[in-house]
Amino acid sequence: VFKTHPLLSKGHNMQSQLILEDGTRITGDHFGAEISVAGEVVFNTGMVGYPETMTDPSYRGQILVFTYPLIGNYGVPLNEQDPACSIKDGLSEFLESYMIHVKGIVISRLTQRYSHWAAIEALEDWMRTYHVPGVTGVDTRALTRRLRSKGTMLGKLVVNDVDIDWEDPNERHVVAEVSVTEPVFHPAENGDKKVVLVDVGCKDNIVRSLNKRGIDVVKVPWNYDWTGDEMDGVFLSNGPGDPKMCSETITILKKGF
């Protein structure tokens, strides 16, 4: 059974404009939070997985373009907003972290009806909770070709003509914003190995995958000195921003090796 989201929900009569640093301006229909944002414009070509992608810390500070034409058709799965959510050892059951990390999204078409056994709300409602705006009605594949040919660019999602300054997430320490602040232990069932996972923007599925293979995981902050700990291996996660900001991480890795 399809769950219907109001076709003319608040915000759909507004216009949003994506402005790229090369001067490109693309106008579409606004949805989500009614705020203007700025960040680095990147794209994702996946056919499924928009909730996982939007909660991936690797996209912190970025405006994400989805090339797949239909977004929102299976809603948003159980998350920490719902008391029925299953969170084990600090890991979300379905998502990649506890919150949305993208600054905004650009899509071709927002689906107004969603259907999925695990869905609890519409994409737009979820985005409003986390103050994330979006623009729909955009030829995202043409936009992606432009980004591919010219390279990643800074951009702004301007809502209701409320302009804001440019913002480059690579100029700030975004890893420190998303990394854990103290070691967190994620035990596996009958785990017989232990891995230190250096969190420079780790998504939850990395931990889940290691646990499924019988590996206990100790997730540590980006600047934590793990060289004196007992372990069977070290795993360095991926993450957002410029790696040059993680000089302490690099120093500790050199010391460990």
C-alpha cells in the first residue's frame, strides 16, 4: 500500500536556485527545509540508497546531486526519530549514521508517494527535521556531465532569493565534526579478533560488516594514539574534507607502522 505525502506540501510553491561558482544558475522547485545553504557540489549515480548516502559522514558539507530520476519513492526507514528504531551498540539498523550530513540535495523528481516495509516518513519531512533543503525539477544528468567535465565546484542552494556566502568545507576540519570523541567498542558475536578503526568519517556499515565477520571493533577518534593498544589490525576509514587537515592522524599512523 502506498503512503501518500501531500502533493502541495509546504514549500512546493517556492523556487530554489542552484548557483555554481562558474556562474551556472539552475532553477527548480523547492522542497525540504526553507533555508539557503552553501557547500561543495558533488554527485552520486546510485539507483538506490539515498537515505544511506545522505547519512554518510563522507558527504559532510556537500550539496549532493542524484542522477537517478526518482528520489523519495521508498520513504525513509526507521531512524532515531522513532522509538521503535533498533540501535545496537550505537549503530543505526538501516542508516550510515545518526543524522543527515549533506548540506542539501538536487534531484530530478521528488516522488510524492512512498512505499516500503521499513518506511516511517517521507523524505521531505525527514529533511525538514535536519534543516536540509532540496531542489527538484533539475536535469541532474546534464548537471553531472558538467561537474565531470569541469570538476567539483562550490555551489549555493538559494531559497526564496535569500543569498548566502560561499562556503568551502575543505577549508575547515570536517573530520573533527563527524569523528567520535572517545573510543567506542562494537563487539561481534563470538568475536576472536580485534581491530582498531580510526574514525575519520566512518559510516556504520563498515562496523556492521566487520562485526558480521567475527571481528570486534574499537572505533577511535581521528587524533587518538592507538599505538600502545592491543589489537590484531588497524582499519582507517574514509571520510570528508581535505586529508591534509588530519596531520595528527598521519603522524600516529607513521608511529604505528
